[in-house]
Amino acid sequence: MRTMKLIGVREFRDRVSHYLACGEVLGVQNHGRLVGVFIPLRAPDNDKVEQAAERLAAVMRQAVKETGMSEDEIAGLFDLSKGSV
């Protein structure tokens, strides 16, 4: 498994053009705490992006139906800031 490169917010801000060009997935940290993930898109195919969004919406509707949870509750399961997985 490949690890994600971690950089600070200031470095990301100062070198954003470089990181956009290199296409590397980055973890962005502020004072050592992960605050974001940068995932560059390479010439996205708008039809594929739209299809993926539609599939995600369908999965979310099914999850809400099957679990009785709200969309916000399901999204909260992916909130890494809560500290437990």
C-alpha cells in the first residue's frame, strides 16, 4: 500500500501550482493535524463524474432506506475528526 504524502497548509498554499501539475494525492496538515486531502483530477470526463455522483446518490438513498439513519448521520460515520473508527 502506498502512503499519502503529508504537507503543511503553508507549503500547500505556497506551491499549489506545483502540486496541481504533479497530480499527487496529498494530506494537508495544520499544526500536525490532518485538515484535508487534495485529490487532483486529470482532465475529468464530466459524464463520468456525473454518473459517479448519481451512483453515490443512489447508494446513499438505499443506505437511508435500509438503516433508517439520516444522510447526515451516515456522512458522520466518515468524519475522521471524531477519533473512532
